[in-house]
Amino acid sequence: MKGFFKKYKKEAALISGLLLCLFFFFANPLALDPKAKLVLSLAVLMISWWVLDAMPLPVVALIPLILYPLLNINTIKEISKAYSDSIIYLFMGGFFLGMAIEKWHLHKRIALSIIKFTGTNGNNIILGFILSTGFISMWLSNTATTMMMYPIGASVIHVISKHADPKANIKNFSLTLMMSLAYASNFGGIATVIGTPPNVAYISHLNAHYKHGIDFMNWMLLCAPLAIVLLFVLYLVMVKWLYPNRLAHSIEGKQFIDSELKEMGKLSRQEKRVLIVFCSTAFLWITKDIINSSQKLFQLDDSIIALLGAVSLFIVPSGRDKEEPEERLLEWADTKNMAWGILLLFGGGIAMAKSLEDAKLMENLGQYIAGFATNNILVLIFIVTLISVFLSEVMSNIAQVIVMAPVISAVADALHINPLLLGIPMTLGASCASMMPMGTPPNAIVFASGHIKLNQMIKTGFVLNIICVILITLFSWLLLPLIIPNF
């Protein structure tokens, strides 16, 4: 019997997802109107097939292009727009940058330097990556941060794998390092107003609907300590509980690192040119708001900057005059191994999210939350945070905040309580989704590495989601009234 289920695992997954879809459509447990019921049923179908690994994830992501037009949910012209969303081009540009760094071995040099600094102990390496990624993400978008750190982390895994003790668990080390990059980017991003787009979206809502706002420093006073606690909790959960790597310090490994760095010598001409493009791209990501506000000729965003950096790689000569005088830092042939499927995966996630919004399911959710409104503020904060964290697994986090912010504010106003008590935990929760690749852009980036299986991300993400819900609830309930007593 066990062999039978193993043999027909894919078929069982396909049928299970279809049955769940039919249940939500015919039973309609949430008492939705016909269109919303249909949209939710198809979302259940996609999510269940993703979770059960019924088909390759990018293939499941194509379902909206087929079923949404056939079932009159939307036209294929409208649905296909999701597959060319600006965030997808941010991914593409970041992948090109990563490939150029890898092609000229710049990532190897950076990785060797990081290991030389942290030592070859697995836990120290992971802690170093968590803290550095989290700090960068406070000032740079969490997506751009992950794009920057991903090729470096991949190179560290490659180097350590070659010289690890046989007793060490390299799979756990690789898995932990990759997931830590995404989660540290997400958690670090909540520390500042500019760290992640949902924060900016909520601040915009406050400025439009209330006389008072919340300034940069007050946000940091509340959210930076929470981000730091989450980063250390992430380290403990990953290396001390779920995925111990037993990767001890290795003298031979240290000697290898030193010899490799010595053998690489000084930065090559190609490495310098890639580094200039990479640093210029990062500089523009960091300073884009200053540039945009200082002039009106053009406006930059993260996607434009990523594509600008990527295209530059195909323009700048590599500098190898004698061997390939016409060679550029990146040639189109170098892109054959790019994770194109992840672009489809994210497009499908965006299409599904937009259909959920258009079907007014978010408004129904707001009314559902309002039904739990009680005088117990702690319970209400917990419910809002819980819904926000898990909803963000299947929905664009910035779209979620844009739609939920007025609903949550209306609930707070009806109860005559500080709207920040519900709005801030809703906003922070939207950036902490850890279970699904499409939950946040950083999750999707590291999932493309091949070191992470979907069931591993779901298990780890569920644990982190619960921890995030508890910590966000407590921080908002205990600290927010002290930091912002009158709103």
C-alpha cells in the first residue's frame, strides 16, 4: 500500500487539490457571493497544488492564465499583466547581477572574506549573515537586500561544502543559510519606515486619513527593537532547534580559505568592473528617494534601477583584450541557467492576489475581523496580527496593507482606540510571511536556489509565523502606548 501511494503521489496530490477546490465551491463555508466563491476556490486549488507538489510550481502559476478567462473572472489580457508586473523585472535584474558576480568569481572572493572574518564555524557564519542582512535591510528594500546577499551566500555554501567535516550536516547548513537570508531581510525591513514597501503604504494611509502621522524616529523606537529580537530568535530557531549543522571550526578549512584568497590575488579587471556596476546599483537603491525628490526630470524605482544595472552588464566590456576583445561582462549565453520559473511563479501569485482583491474578499475579511471586536485590546491585536501574517502568505504584502489599512482603521475608530494599535501590527505582520515562496519577494528569491524544499519552508515558516504573531502582539500592546501615547 505504501508503495502504491508513493507511485501515484502526484495523482493523489492533483485529486486532493481538486477535491478541496470543489468543497469550497459547493459547500461555500464562508457564505460568499458567486464570484468571490469561485475566486477563492481557484486560490485553494493553486495553493493546495503548490503545497502538495502536484506539479512544478511555475506550471501551477500558469493556471490563472487558463481558468480565469475560461470562467469569466477576468480577460486574459488583464490577467497577463500580472506576469509582467514591475516586481518581476526587479527579480530579473537582480538575477542578472548575481550571474555576473558569479561568472567573474567576485562572489567567491566576498564569500571567502566573510568566512575569514567569521571563522569556519557554521553557527558563526549563519549569525554573521543574519545580522549583516538584517542591518542592510533596515535601510535598503528587503528585496534588494536579498538580491545582494544571495550570490554571496550561495558561494559560501559552495566553499564550505568542499572542506566540511564528514560529521557536519551540510544540507542543514545550506538550507539554514538560504532561508536566513530571506527571513533576515524580512525582519530587518520592519525596523524602519523605508525598509519595506508595506511600511510606506501604511504611513501614506495615516497621512491621508488622520491629522497626526508617525515619524521616522518613533517608528524605529518601536520596530527596531522588535526587528533585533526577531533576528536573534531566527538564529536560535534555525541553528539551535530546527536545523543544527554541527559544522565545527576547521583548521584545514581556515588554511584553505587563506590559500584561496592568496591564489586569487588582487581584484581582476573584470571583478572591479562588476563590483562598480553592483555598487552603483546598490547606491541608487539606497539614494533613489533623495534623487527623486531633488529633481523632476525622471523618477527611479527599484525595478528600473535593477534593470539599469543588468543592462549595463551587457554593455561594459570585460577587459580581456587578448582573449575576447568583444566580450562583455555578461553575454546572453550566460543566462541559460537563470531561474526563469521563479518569474512565472511570482506572476501567478500576483494574478491570484489581484483576483482575491477584485472579488472583495479583503472587505469580507475586514468585516470578519470587526465581528471579533471586543474591549479586550490584547485579543484584538492578536487576531489582526494572526490574520495579517498568514494572509500575506498568499497575497502581495503591499496590496494587503493598501486594502486592509482602511478596514483596520475603521474598526479602531468604531472602538475609539488608537488606530496604530491595530494598524502597525497589521503592517508588520504583512512583512513577516515565512511559509510560502510567494509570501514575500525575498522568500521567492532564496527558494530559487534549489537548497530549499517547499515542505521545509512551510514547516520553518509556520514556526516563525507563530513567533512573529506573539512578539508583534506583545510589542504593540506593551510598547506602542508608551512610545506614542497620544495619537
